[in-house]
Amino acid sequence: MSVILIIEQVLNGLQFGVMLFLMAAGLTLIFGVMGLINLAHGSLYMVGAFAAAWVAGLTGSFVLALGAALAAAAAAGALIEMLVIRRLYKAAHLDQVLATFALILIFSEGTRWVFGSFPLFLDVPAYLSGPITLPGGIQYPFYRLVLIGIGVAVALALWWLTARTRLGIQIRAGENDREMIAALGVDISRLYTLVFALGAALAGLAGALVGAIQSVQVGMGEPVLILAFVVIVIGGIGSIRGAFIGALLVGLTDTLGGIFLPELFKLFMGTGAATQTGSALASMAVYILMSIVLIWRPAGLFGGQS
């Protein structure tokens, strides 16, 4: 297998990882601050993708489409928090799971009613399309490099927000003792709404960015949500740094496993059997990784350090 192919697949894994981070960062903030299991987070990813596709179709502007994705997902998140989630903070986790699962069904059927059952398509703008030549003569899609850059920039912005701003201090305090910060005069309801809207906006941004390289369709957020939960378990609940490292590990494991495991088994098996066995093992690789991390560090890589 050529070095160029390996580098391309590593870059694909990084791009997949940073998009998972955008999903997982919001999810880990919501769970860390509110203690809420939000299965509807994938629906907010879908809302961002559909809002971006719709606005891009009307205006032809990719920048406006991204803005619409952020605004629509944040607004939907704030509305959900105020109308539904606010009543679940003291409920058992099973009640939270059932309520947010119901939200998945509502969002899916509502989106199908508004946009129909057929996929929408969000085109990569001309100024971001086409390949770019990397050192060594490697041709790689420019848009995927932009996605990696956006993911890293968002990670740095979230670190700055949580570590260097007053809101970040409140978020970190809320993770440790929400009753105390409420007693100190912090409007805990407003803080929860802001955190939920921020997490929703990140999910919507991820949906819009990925929607340009995949189809935008109903139910697109559920497969990503499962991997996002794997990411926060690996990284540690409530840790932005853990979500970033965990997302990169999951992205690289999923991408490289699907490419290299079949090739590895071909060394001592027939082509058909090697492809079947390698593909099956590759689909389990991220869960095997999660199991190994939990055996080594039950709280995740950075659990309890946020």
C-alpha cells in the first residue's frame, strides 16, 4: 500500500474526527453541566443540515447557509430546552431517554412533512472545491482540509470560552456544584439555555458542513449520535479536551480500520474471506477501542479533569 494512500486516509480520518468533535463537544457540555442524556442531539445535526441546504438553494450562498444552520439549530435547541428539557433535569435518566427519543421521532416526521422524503443536496462552493497539492505531490480535496481547519478552530474557541471567559467559569462551576452557583446569584435557567443552544449550534454546524459531502436526509443524525456518545465516553464526560482527543481517535480508528484491516487479513487468508473478516472487525474497532480505554481509565481519558 502506497504512502500517498496512507496519508490520504489519515487526513480522511482527521476530517471525520473533527466533525465528530463538533457533535461530541455540544453533547459533553450538555451532559457535563446538566447531567442530561440528550438523544435528540442528532436531530439538531439534521436541522442544521436541512436549514443550510434550504438557504443555499434560495440564495446560492454557502456562507449564509452556514449561518442559517447555526441559527436554526441554536433556536431549535433553546426552544427544546425551555419547553421540554427544563422539566427533565431532576427526572431519572430513563425518563430523559424516553423524552428525548420522542423528540427524535417528532423532528424526523416534522422534517419529512416540511421537506419531503427525498434527500436534499448542498453543493461545495466553487472557491472551496477541487483538489489542492500537498507536500510530496499529494492531491487532496481542499474542502476536506477546510473542514479540518474549522474543527481545530472551533476546538480552540471552545477552550478559550471555557477557560478564559466569565461564561466558561460559570459552565465549569455548574459541572461541579450547580446549587452553589445558583446561590451565588447566577441565573441557572439562563445558563442552561445558553449551554444547550451552544451545543445545538455546534451540532447544526457539523450537519451543514458534512451535508456538502453527503446527502441531506431525514435520520442522518442518528448514526453520528452513536459515535458521538462513544467519543465522550472515551474522552471523559464534561471534558472538551477529552472530546477532541476522543473524536480524533475514533475518526482515525474507523477510517484506517476499514482500509487496513482487510489488507492485513489478506496476508494469511483468501481475498474474499479477508475482506469479509476485516470489514466486520473494522465495524467493531471503535467499540473495541472504547472498551480498552474504559478498562484502563473507567472515567475516560480526561474524565474528572475539566
